[in-house]
Amino acid sequence: MSETAERLRAEIAELLFVAPDELGLDDDLVDAGLDSIRVMTLIERWHRAGIRLGFPDLVAKPTIAAWADLLSRPADGRPA
């Protein structure tokens, strides 16, 4: 698991009040309890850190693996 995926899993687990190891990389985060308010919380945190992802980017494929891929991309959005 990449460092990005590990950090992301820990961040999401904190929002869901679960242990990180309860979340698989390909688990559907909506099914795991991540609602739109929590997604927006993540987006706001990331915007403050200079990461520009939007709600549609995340809900298209709500998994840690997909989001870690998005977070790992350069600013132009192309795969690294």
C-alpha cells in the first residue's frame, strides 16, 4: 500500500470512527458510512493544503485506491 493510501485510509477512518484496518483499499466508502458532509470535510482540508479535487472527482469511484491515485497525480491531473 502506498504512503498516500495509508494516510488517506487513516484520515477517512478517523472521520468514520473506525480503525484504519477496517477499511479495505477497494471498499466502497459510501457503503462504509462516508456521507457527503464528510466528503466535503475532506475536500476542504485538501483545498487548504493546495490539493484541488472536487466532489464529482471523488464520488465517481469512492474507494481509497481510486482517491489515492487522484491524490498522487500532478497538478495537471495526468497519471504520474
